[in-house]
Amino acid sequence: MRNALIGAPVPRREDFRFLTGTGAYVDDLHRPGMLHAAILRSPAAHGRVRRLGIERALGIEGVAAVLTARDVANRLGRVPVTPIRLCPLPELEPFAQPTIAADVVRFVGEPVAVVVAESRAVAEDGAAAVELDIEPIRGAPLFDAAPDDVAITYRATKGDAATAFADAPYTRRESFSVGRHSAVPMEPRGLLAEWDGERLAVSGAAKASFAVRRALAGQTGLAEDAIAMIENDVGGGFGLRGEGFPEDFLIPFAAWHLGRPVKWIEDRREHLIAAAHAREARCDIEIACAEDGTLLGLRGEAVADIGAYVRTNGTIGPRNIAQFLSGPYRVENIDATVALALTAKSPIGTYRGPGRFEADFFRERLLDLAAADLGIDRAEFRRRNLPRAGEMPYELASIEPFPRKDSLDSGDHVETLDRCMEAFGWREKAALSGTVVDGRHRGIAVGPFIEGGAAGPRENARLVLEADGRVAVHVGSSSIGQGVETVFAQIAADALERPLEAISAVHHGSTADVSEGFGSYHSRSTVMAGSAILLAAESLRERIRVEAARRMGCDGSEVRIVEGDRLAGPGGTSLPLAGIADAGIEAEERFDNHRHTYAYGTHAALVAVDPETGAVEILDYVAVEDVGRIVNPVTVAGQAVGAAVQGIGGALLEDMPYDASGQPLFATLADYLLPGACDAPRVAAIVTEDHPSPVNPLGVKGAGEGGIIPVGGLIANAVADALGVSPDALPLTPAEIRRLIEGSDPSIRRFAPTQNEG
């Protein structure tokens, strides 16, 4: 492979249609006779449904149907649940969410009825006319199967933590917590379902189309090949979109049941209260060190608030807290548990860097405190405990139940730490720690991290030679904003030794594209689908040679592909590639993999904190990440910057509080604060490729999530450095900053003399 395009800063192919407004989102789709759905959601957190009166709603002109659990059960003989996709266990099955509530509701926002009408406005009027009476349930567990409201407890272990702590000269234990927040993509979720009497077509699929189709087939009793999941353009995913929510059954069921196309577009309030939440956890974490700062052991006891049900991937964040509590560090003795607490809140799912964002905050805060106790520079403390290239693969903690062992695949973590500190100017900025300029306190921090990627078990790619001699690429991975159309075209063009223009299109995510697919999550797309493209390209080249040889009357070994689009045979014979396209030449291959990749890096930040208002401004931010091998430096840098800004939102702004009765206090974007242009600093993203991954032929590692993982711990440590306070909870809103100040040294509460910026 000549590698003319891999590593090149190719502009994103998808951007033209996005920037010119010609993208095709679900809400852009219209069908003759199409109905619109509105979902009636529970206004109560936990209660028993006493009455669900639909007569008034059915009397509204334009309302076609009001579907309830009774209609679902009458058609199917049961109300199906949303199955658990990742890490399923029998003991979790009692906590799966019904696709529609029948007798009991367990969180505000749970679907109770679906109103289908000639327009969205009429459907909403119909939902408002449904008479719903819910008797509150107080003081009782959510499920009889969990009298203590704990669904399961995960445990990660390595070595002998008990002995390490018993023998350690230094230990420290602290408690930290992270508030609940969510992905909140620009475009809320949406679906359009159509039933033609034989096949059910569902537009709006994303992330894991084949898994959602498999779930829908099991829920409806339809054959999988009678269901087509169609991927459209999406306005962001970040782990949330396309995960088999109740609506992914309810809207197709409505179309199937009524025999007419049905569209549902989520509004922002629905999204905030009923789509997957994430992050909320607290942890008692303890560290054991030698006097020189060498990490001897790490222990943690965490509780993750998973909401009212275990959804398709709701265990992943809590599992990751346990398994990755040690992050990138060399720790030989680990014992960490995470209990999954059931509460009357919207269920959690995955959100960019699930579990790792929380674990990094818990650990990095404790490392700064330990370094101060031991009198060791914070950066030097980390350097002494980061693994080098010669220690790879480096074993991580093992997790149970649903056991998995894992190891860092390659890399030198000290290299990225030093690279980040040099780019940041750590030595010079260290003099700013705790200083006051124009009444604002300044602080710095540094934080290494790891990013897991390449979840298996496999991925498929199909390459098709088209009539004009160009090649179309079909993959099972989905596009959720990460630029796969460009990256996959680069990989395919290089593998075929053809120019980028010879790749006509990259089709992704829809179930018609390949025979099997696993989607886009866990930073897996480039590793898994990219490697499958390599294999399919080699198969396609061989089939092209065989067909050309048949037409030229020679052996396939005598045929060469020259000048990108011609086939040369013996004796000066030649054919254009387009000349054999009528043979229907295509190749589908799959890449199997059961080992994860681990991109890694370090972030550093300088902040200014106003003690009067509690406002935090990020003055400088540097992010360094080694991704094994870079396919497109433009897209990977964009991922790093975007993820860092999302992390800043989680560190400083985003929170989803509930009151004591289980009512959400964040129904609009006026309540749930997202980072805006004024909150986003200039992020200097430096991406390196010094240590390719040995687990795939491209040598690439996932790079979509790493930028968010260290941000919470980093910002908290920078604020601590600025004010001399000890943050123990995220987000660090102005109110939280004021709380910290009021419980600290009184001298911080007043302005210090202004110093000249120079």
C-alpha cells in the first residue's frame, strides 16, 4: 500500500452538504399519508397507573390512534422490554425497561401512551387530552428483585491491594462526586417508520443499526430480514443516539399496527428528561504510596446512579469506573467496586468517555493531594508512575461479573506528558500558581489519560466496482459526526492504490450495506471498519485481476492495475476498469478483533478564577494524544478540540438535579447550561503517532473520546491550585466555587492587590 492518502489532511467530504444545508436529516423526510407521533410521558417519578383515559383524545379531529400498553399486549401477547446490548447478564434482566409503561411508572418522562395524528400539533393536543391518574408510591424499592435498590456490583482487581495498603508508608482516602449530565446533541432524536405489508423500514438509525434491528425483530416477532434500518445524517451522537430506546420500538410498532408511515421528532424537553443521562457517581477512593511517590495501591468504593432501569448500555459507565480507576498509571495492586443504584430518574447510557471521565476526576484529584502531602511536584509525581514503551503491553485490572482482562497495547506515556508540558510552557506557568491578576486567581494543572477503543468482535466492509470504474465503499460502522466518509475513503483509496476521486461514495450504518455490522461506539470505527476495508480491498483487487485475466486470456498473476484505472496484461494488452464492471465485481470481508487499543495523552490548563462571582475562565489549554497512526490529522484534531469543550461543559456548567420527589429541574436549555462560544478556550490539539497499535493492520487507535476524559480532573485541580481550595464535586459552577471559598481561608474572600498582566 503506497500510503499517499493515509496521514494527509484531506478536507471532510461530508462538510459540503452540511454547510450548504443539503443534508438529509430525519425531519427532512416526508411520505404520502404520513402520521405524526407525540408521546405522553409520566409526570410522576414512581407510581401506579390508576386510570388512562383516551376517549377525549380520540375525539379530537385529526387524531388517528392513541396506543397504550394494552394495544401492544393485544397485538404481541406481551409488552416487550428494551434488551441490554452490552455486557448482558441474567441478573440484570429484571431491570430492563418496558417499551411502554403498563401498571407502574418509575421516572418522570417514561412513555405511557403514543398519540398518532395528522400533524405534530394535533398529536400534542391529543396527548394533553389523555386523562392520566397516577397514585404515588413512596418509600418502596423500585423493583422487588432489588430490595436495596442496587442492581449489581462490579469489582475490578489486580494484585493484592490489602497487603499493599497494610505495608504502605503513606495512604490517603478522599470522597468525590460527579453530577448527572448528558450528551445533548444539537439535533434531538427522530424516527420515520414505514410498513408496506411485508417489510418495516425505519429511518433514523444510528450508532448500532444491526443491534437495534435485532432487538426490534425480537420485540415484534418479525424476521430480521423483514426490517430495514436506514441511517440518515445526524446532528451529533456522542454515545447517546441510536441505542434502542423505547421509542425505537414504539414508532415502528405504530407504523406496523396502523399500516401508515409514522414520524416522531423529539423536542428538547423530551430529550432532557427521557433520553439517556450519564456520569452521576460518587466514590470513596484511597491511595497507597512509597515515600518517593511510587504508587503501591489503589482502592475505591463507588456508587453509580443508573436511574430507573438498566438500558441497552447502561452498565458500561459504571464498569469503566471500576476497571479504569487507575487510568494510565503503573499500579500493581487495585481493588475497586462500583454499585449500580436504581433511582427514580431517567436511565443512564453511554456518553463520550463513559466512566473514564468520572474515574479520572476521582483519581487525579487524589493524586494532586498525595503529591502535596509528600512534597513532590505534581508533574514529577505523575512522571514517576507512568509506564514506558518497554513495559507494554501493560496489564490493567480485571473486571467481574461479565469478566474481562485487558492491557495497554503500546505507547510511552512519559513522552506525551513531557510533550504536553513543553507545549504548555509548564516551567514558566508554574510561577503563576496562586497569583492574583486583576482580582482573579490563577492556577495550572496537568493530567494524563487513556482512551479505550476497538471494541469487537468484528466489523464488515463491502467494496463494489461501479459502472464508471470507481469503487463504492459500504461499511457496518455508522456516521455520528466523526468524519467516516472521508477517513474510510482515504483508507480504501490507498488500499486500492487509486486517487481519492476513484472512491465514489462511502455508505455506512444501514442494514442493507453489508451482511453484518456492529456500529460506532467505543472509538472503534477506524480500527474495525478501516481494517475490514483493507481486507475487502485486497479481495476486490484479486477478483478484478481474475475477471480481467478471463477476458484477456491470461493468468490472473499476469494482470496489473496501472494508472489507477487501467488493467495491463501480457503483450501490451489492456482494459479500462470500467470495461469489466458489468461482471458485478464486489468483495465483502470482515475484521475480527478481541483486543482493545489504547490511545493516550496528557492535557494541561491555566485558569483564572474570580472569587467574587465564582466564574472560571480557561486562559490556556493544551491537549496531546498519541493515536497510534493518524489517518486524517484534520478530523482527529477536530475530535480532540470538540471533546475538550464538551469536557469543559461537564466540569463547569452541566448538571441535572432532581428534587426530593423525583421531579427534574432542568426541562429547558435555560436550566441545563451548555458551553457557548465564550466558554470555549483556544485548545491547542497536538496529535502524535509515535507508537502504532499492534492489534490491527492499520496500527490505528480510537481517537473520538480521549479529549473529554481528563478534563474534569484537570479543571478541578487547576481551580484548587488557583484558590487553595479542595474541590470534591463536579460541576464547579459559580455557586460551587463560592461554597468552596466560604469554607476555606478567609483571605481568599476578598480581592488581592491587582498585578500587572506583564
